[in-house]
Amino acid sequence: MIKNNDVVYIQYTLSDQAGEVLEKTSSPIPYLHGHHNIFPKLESMLEGKSEGDKISVDLSADEAFGEKRDDLRRVESRDSFPDDAQLVVGSQFEGELPTGEVAIFTVVGMDGDKVYLDGNHPLAGQPLHFDVEVTSVRAASPEEIAHGHVHGEGGHHH
Ligand SMILES: [Zn+2]
């Protein structure tokens, strides 16, 4: 039974509202339960489940990557980038927001001297559907609990 401070290995398929598969795990991915390392609704639905259990969860955009934010769309001039910057559609740059958060901005268009950037997560604004299978559950080590994440294979490394 999954409870706080368990290391849970899951396989999942992530689909959009139309049922198109966006992402599918090829091997089990571990997370530390009860430490908000996955979407809160997904985490609470997995609470109490056991090895072999399967669940389906629908997340609104808000419960997943959030709504698209206009303040994350920017227009900059080419001059504001370093000379050696690769300015093509799809290039990504780190940028700081007025709040101090760091976001990854993707170049979504260019027009003359203007570079159009979008710092929204590619899946922001979308409801998502998860089909999840619990493949195994183990107790976390005291070190993993202290760090708030999984160590070892598939986890963080130190
Ligand atoms: Zn650690």
C-alpha cells in the first residue's frame, strides 16, 4: 500500500484530450511518494495503491502544467542576444522573470529584427490524461527522505 516516504515505480502513458499519446515510459520511473515530486492529484490517487494496480487520472490544465500565461510571451530584438546565439525557431534560452523565477523560453518566430519567445511549458493550457501502472513499491532510505527524492537507478545521483 503506497504511503508517504515510499519509493514508487510507475509506468505511464500520457495522452491529450483527443486521446493522442504524448509520452510513454519505456521503463519504470521512480518517485518519492508524499514529497510533491509529481502532480498533486496524481499523487493523491496513487495513495493506498499496490504493486500491479492501474489507475487513470484526468488532470485539468490547472492541475497539470497550468494555463498558458501571456506574461511568458515576449518579443526581443536580435541585438539583445549574444552574437553566437543560435536564433532559429525551436531554439531555447533561459530567461529570468520579474518574479525571479527562471523559465525556459523557446523561439516561436522571427520577423526582421524581432524574435518572438514563449516561456510557457509546451503542455501548458492542456488537460492531460494519465494511465498509470504501479510496478513496484519499496521503503525509501533515510537519506532519500532527507533529500526529498529518489537515489540510485532512475533517481537523482550525488
Ligand atoms: Zn539526494
